[in-house]
Amino acid sequence: VIFEEFKGTGNQQVSLDRRLLEKRIFPTSDMQRSTTRKEELLLPRITLNRVRILRKLLSQLNAVEAMEFLIDKMQGTKTNEEFLESMNA
């Protein structure tokens, strides 16, 4: 009941996935169920577009596959910005 009461007041909701935890894949965030409110106010338009393309790609994978994909791709970059820019390559 308390969660439902405060659910609408937060700016971000992070959902965890037990399958990721069981496989010892961290972070255990379920990318499909985790959200940020009004992200269009937080990110430049080009960055937001890249994030949305990435989400669309990840939506075709289950939570474990999506996180493994992200970890693999992000290990080759030093910053989030560099990672998102690499999506054009």
C-alpha cells in the first residue's frame, strides 16, 4: 500500500529482475520496466533519440539478454556519451 501511495510521486522507477541476480549479472535492473519521468527535459534531443532507439532494440530481448548486450557494448567505451555516440558506427 505504501509503495502504491508513493509510486506516482517519484521521478524514476527502477525495477529489478531476479533472473539477472541468479545469474550474478549486475546491475540487476530490468530495462523494460524501469522508467524516468520527463526524460525529455533531462536529455538533449539527439541523446534522447539515441536512448529511445536503444530501448527499442533492447525491447526485442529478454532482461538477461538485454543486460548482457549493454554490458558488452559499454565495456568498449569510457563514458555514456561515448557509448551513445558509438551507436552511429
